[in-house]
Amino acid sequence: MHIPSRRNGCSAFAESVSLPSAAERFVRLPVSSATQCSKWFPRPRSLCAFAAAVSNTLTDKSVARKDNTTDWTVGYYSNRIEPLRREDGVRFPLTEDEEAFRASVRDFCARALPPSLKEKVEAGVDLDRADYVGWQQTLGAGGLLCGAWPKSHGGKGWSALQSYLFDEECSLAGAPWLLPFGVNYLGPVLCEFGSEEQKRRYLPGILDATAFWCQGYSEPDAGSDLASLKTRAVRDGNHFVVTGRKIWTTMAHWADGIFCLVRTWAEGKPQAGISFLLIDLKAPGVTVRPIVSMEGRHHLNEVLFEEVRVPVADLVGEENAGWGIAKFLLGNERLLVAEIGKQKRTLRLIREGLDHLRDRGAPLSASPWVRERLAELDARLMALEWTALGIVRAADSGAPSPASVSMLKIRGSELEQALTEFAMEVLGPAGLHYDPHLKPGNANPVELRRNGVIARLLAARATSIYGGSNEIQRTIVARALLGV
């Protein structure tokens, strides 16, 4: 584990604290302060105890800022929205342009995000199509919706770090999930692999958020083993005839079209016979059936294709070359999968919720076990954020290794689950009630926050499955480390 420190006026990593020797009794942790002091404290026996010691050290008044603000009241992230912007503390180095970009996104969200929409997001209640599309159109009007696209196709040519900062600031502002299917998935695919006709036909609708897309990858017998998919597309003159089923298709009931992986060749390796098709969901033979998830919501669907005729002009790339396109798309999906901004906000909401809970008459935030758990989660989130930023920097210098992105996916999903589980632990009996259809006007702020925590807990169970299960990600990491 690395502990960041300030050296010679710039951010740097302190030496690794590995604690290898049982004889080692103390750990020296550089702590930033007005006097740039270092403190000594006993060697902890676990990560949890170590994190608690870090938290206790950072709460000491001797390391308070000169303006007497208390950034470290419980831990690294618990009380603050933006932990990396301290003049005398931990800070990931950003250029002046990157700082200005972050500030511009923050200012835009503060001005443009409707308070009623933010309230619905924090309460964890249902959002409708108009909520998602309205926010995307607001971003589009501000030139922020497709910023990562090349300038030649209507984007801003953002770096991977700028995309990361944009995603984080939107999450911290309480904005709704930016549906990625058109903006982050299909758009970049068409920019890279699409024909000029496909670009002219489909990119404008994504840019102005008038076209709504969904993703058709998983099937009843092809999830983590995606190459075993069975949905067939048989060439018939100027059309493909598509027959099969897709499942767990997010927002298909609202979508205009679906980009699909289909099997166009049954010989050779499974990956070799897959093609990438764009299918109109209003075409004859398409049926969308709802799937209600465990949190009581309808956002998943099963999509059936019964001899659906799809023009050959809607084949992206070459026939039987869809697997490479799928890998390109999944690479874009996983780079931001840790959702650092969302996790910071979740931890902040937990901290705020503790102010309304008491343990034997005392604030629950003062309970030792609560402080210890918060400190542990702080430390894990700090490590995840620095790892993510390092990987994003690497992406701007060249493609990051698949193993590093897989590691990010594993740790990010596990932390999200841990955060929501901890929130439920502190809620206790108050967490037993959940209404997915609760309306902000029908509940007080405390009820809304509790409802939102429960919604996050239930939704977080899927984070270790979608985008490639964590078991698959561990296999990728193991193969990279072992060279097999």
C-alpha cells in the first residue's frame, strides 16, 4: 500500500508500507501539515487497524489547515466531495489545463443540473426516459455529451483523463447515470469501424441525444463466455435474417435500436464467426419482454428476434470480424468501470446519514466500530482512486494492459458492494423498508436518503457480474502475471 505525501512542494508517493517483518514495531507515515511533521504510531495488525490509525493521525489538530477547516474529521473521503484538491495534502498532479477542465465541468453541473433531478437520483427512485434523455440533451447543448469523440466526428478529442474527470464531476454533482450505449459504446465504434454512410446516418442522433441505443451481447447461454453466443444472422441477398435471443438488455424497452453480436459463421473458432449488426427495434419480428430486477425495477429486458430482416448496410466492419469490435467496445466500457465519483458520493452520503443515527444516545459517527469501518473504506477508496488515475494516465500514453483494467474492475465492484453493505449495517432496522417507486414529494429528506442507500445495495450486487464477471477478470490478471 502506498501513502501519498508532499515533498518539495509537489505530490509524490511515499515509500511503500509493506510491513514484512514481525519484529518491526512501528511504521513511519509522512503526514502533511503546516509544520510538515512526521508522526510515529504502532504497527497495525490489519489493514482495518492501519486505516484507523491513519484516520486518527489525520484528525489531530496539529495537522489542521491554516484556515481551520477540518477536512479529515473521520477519514480521507468521508466529509469531502473532492479530496484531491488540497494545497497542503494529498493531490494527484494535474496540469493547469486539466484543473481548468475539471472546474468547467463542475461549474456546468452546478448551473445546469435541475435540483428535482438531483433529488430523484439521491433518493434512488425510478428515473424515466425523459430524465435520462433530458440530461443528455443538456450536456449536448453544453458541448459535453460526446467530448471524447474525435473532433472530426463532432467531439472535443478529450484525453482519457478528461473523460475520467468529466465522469467524476457529474457523479459528484448528483447527476443521473450517463447512459453509455450510444455515447461511449456505439459512437466510438462507428468512428473507428463504421462506413461513411453509417457515420452520416447514426452519429448525429447520438450527438444530440435524439437516438436511444441499447446493447445486445448477453444471451441465456452466453454471458461471461460471450463467444458461445447462438443468435444467428443468415445472409439473404442484401439482408441478414436474424433469429435468436438476447437477455439482460438494459433499457431496451426505451431504445430505438440495438447493436448486436450475431453468429454469421459456424465453422472454426467461436470468435471467428461473429459479426456486429445494427438492428431497428421497431422492425417486424422483434419482441422486447421486461425483466424486473431484485430491487423491483424494470430496466432489464429480454429481446427476441424471429426472422428479423436487417440490411447488409447495417453491418459494422467486415462480416465475421465482430469479435475485434466487441473487444474494442469492452475496453472503453471497463476503463471507467470503477466509478470513483459515484463511490466518493456514496461514502459522503453515508457520512451525512450518520448524523441522523444514534447509538445509546450518542451520535453513531462516534462509535469506534463505525470509525474503524469508515477508515478502512477511506483507505480502500484512496488506493482505488490512485490506481485508476494511474491507469487512465497510461491510457493516454498508449493502451493500458488488459490486466490493469481487469484489476480496476474487480476492486471497484468489490468496494461498491462493501460501501453499500456498510450503509445497510449502520441503518439497522431503518434499512428494512424500500420503495423503488417512492416520490421525492412524498417523503422527508432522511427517508429519501435511506431509500437511496437500499437501492444502491441491491443494484450493487450486479457490479461484479456485468462487464465481464470478476471471476473472468481474475483469470485475465492471472494469465498476464503467469504468462499463459
